[in-house]
Amino acid sequence: MIGVLATVLVQSSSTSTSIVVTMVGAGILQVKPAIPIIMGANIGTSVTNTIVSLAHSGDRDEFRRAFAGATVHDMFNWLCVIVLLPLEVISSYLFQLTAAIINSYNIQTNEDAKQEILKVITKPFTDLVIKIDKKVITKIAQGLPANETGSLLKEGDYLFANTGLSESQLGVVILILSLIILCVCLVLIVKLLHSILRGRVAYWTKKVINAEFPGRAAFLSGYLAIAAGAGMTFIVQSSSIFTSALTPLVAVGVLHIERCYPLTLGANIGTTATAILASLTQDGQDLKNSLQLALCHFFFNITGILLWYPIPSLVESCKPSMSKWFPHPPIVLAKWLGNKTAKYRWFAMVYLFLMFFILPALVFGLSFAGWEVLVGVGVPILALFVIICVINVMQAQFPRFLPVKLRTWNFLPAPFHSLKPYDIVCVKVLEPCGKFCKCCRQVNEEDDLHAVDNNAYL
């Protein structure tokens, strides 16, 4: 959960994993306890494209597609952590595998390993706004004296130099300005896509982007998309940027979520390159420890792909009639979330704060009380969640095997199985805002017929 919160704050898993890798190289953290932090960083990086999807909340159809396209990354990362974190705790398979690889080779430091690609273009512009001394950040993480002034800002002539604001105040100002610029850019991108992708242009763009190999080789299309996603993420050196760029394309219907899914898997692999390159700049034993952690990140993502992608993809290509029995779980969950948020748009904000702030902070807080408290509270909640998920699946696929009462959730009070009661409250609260904000207006039931909402499911 530390990894989730840290990545949400810096809005980049590449940055957070590089910091953790540096801390391991400096001996502040050991490799084993740092592995869960790296897993959490994978989850935290998907908050950016989830925020990006909110820009499409004015149109229900676009919002459904955008939120599903954004959260398919969330769902994959959460599913990987839910399965692989207990496996790592029990078997230490990532630690043992990477240790064997590290000990098999004579690895040497390479000071030139960390190459800048797109930063060569963007750095002159960012330096006009602010200059951060990253060496000070590294020293603080290592517990070393920073510099004489202790300032994170470099001296020089740039926009926010000598403003009289403290570093914390300056950070808040830049964060707010960045979010405003991001929202403006997103609105302009959506309008640009709508104006360009029309008629034959839209037809051929969709056909090319979502093209499949013929026949039974169709499953190879997904692996090509994974490779493309990894390559593009390596170029931009940020999975957040790449996946956020995919969200508007999914929203306007150019990119199908089935094609967006393998592209995001590739982004997970591509982002590990940054940590690997950062680890190669360490020295001696520090190099081995930091590189081992970077490889743990890489093999964690590879294992996740092997766990959730190949079998459904192969069945979908070779036996389409069987695909409903072997769906892609992240896509199924993402579409469910997309349908819910299309019906209840306020639910998107609840999801965002719950999954990326409240839940990680709650688990982090319980961990301070000791593992006994964390297990005592967490295990019953997790068990209840698993039971509900199993019953939901059986209600949808095998209702005849359930008792009559459990075939729907209608025996429970409405607030326990439907979002409708909460929606009534939210509509009343947001009604004054609806006069000025299109997203907060109450929509007629007729406009909602195309939004899936089965109140019998939790």
C-alpha cells in the first residue's frame, strides 16, 4: 500500500520504482520487503488514466467506454497483486528467481545506462518552469545530508524562481496548474478526435488499429499489441502517459477495449525498463541488490500476463464458442465498472478515492497496529468479498446450482445490493450544481435504457 500511495502522489510508477530501487541500492531497504512496494507501484500508476477518463463524463456512452478502458489497467494490476503477493510471501519465487539470475552473471556498473529519449526534447521546456535537484531527493531517501541550504530547487532563472513561496506551497501551485492544463488538453484532444475521426477516416482508423491476424493466428495480434505497448512505453518512459493517451481513443470508439487491454499489458512491461536502467548506475553489491529488485518488477509483470492473458486469448481465437467460459477477467470487471459509472457517474469519484486513497491508507494505518490486527480485520473482509464474487458469478452463469433465495440479492435491503438509493441522495445534493454543470444534471430514465444496471447484483 506504500507503493500505491507513493505512486499516486508522484503520478509515475517509473519515478516511484526508481526511488525504491535507489533506496535498495543504498542499503536503506532490503530486496524482500521492497517487492510488495513495487507491486503497489504497479497499481498506483493506473490512477492517471482513471482521472483522464473523467474528462468524458459529459457523455454517457463515451464515459462508459473511457472508464472501462481506463480501469482495465486497474483490474489487471489488482488481480495480479491479489494472486501473486500471497504467492510471493509463501514461496519467495520472485526473490529466488532473480537471485539465481543475478548470481549467474558478472554484472558491472554502467554509468551511461540511463539514457534520456523524449526528455531530451521536453527538458528545455520544463527547465523554463522549474528546476529540481534530483540528487537532493536521492540523498534524502538515502538518509544522507542533502546540501547546505537543504533546498530541492536549483538556483537559476526560471518561471518559479524567487517567488517567495515555500517548497510545499510551490508544489501545490504547480500541481493545481498541471491538473488545469491536463484537463484543458484532454478536452481539446477529445474535440480534435471528434472532428478528425469521421466518415471514411474513422472507418479505416478503427479497422487498422483493431485489425487481427487471419484464422487461428488471430491470438498473435494481442502479443503484437503487447510488444507495441512495451516499445511505446519505453520510448516515453512512462506507462501513465501511454495508457492515458489510449483512454480518449477508447472513449470515442476508435480503439476497442479488447485491443486496449494488451496494449496496457505491454505498458506494464515497458515501464520496468526505467527501473532496470536506474539500477545499472549503482556500484558493487549495491548494483546486484538494486538490479535484483528491478528484475522482480519485470518478472512480476511477466507472471501476471502469463496468468491472465494467454488462455482466454487462445480460446477466443481457436474456439470462439467457448470464449464465454474463458473470458478475460480484467475486461469483464472493467466493462462492469464502465456500465455502473455510465448509470451513476458519481460512482467514478467514489471508486477513484476508495481504490487509490482510502483503501491503501486504511491498510497502511492498520499495519501500524500490528500484523495481528491487520489479519484480523483484513481476512474476514477479504473472505466476504470472495464469497460475494463467487455468488455473483454463479448467479450469472449457474443460477440453478444456488438456493432460490440466493439467485438474486433482492432479499437484502436496497442499499446493500443497489446503488439507486445512493443515487437519489447524490442527485439531491448535486441538484444545485446541475444548473451550471452538465455532468451533474439528472437524466431521464429513457436516456438510461442503454446503460446496464441489474439491481439484483452487488
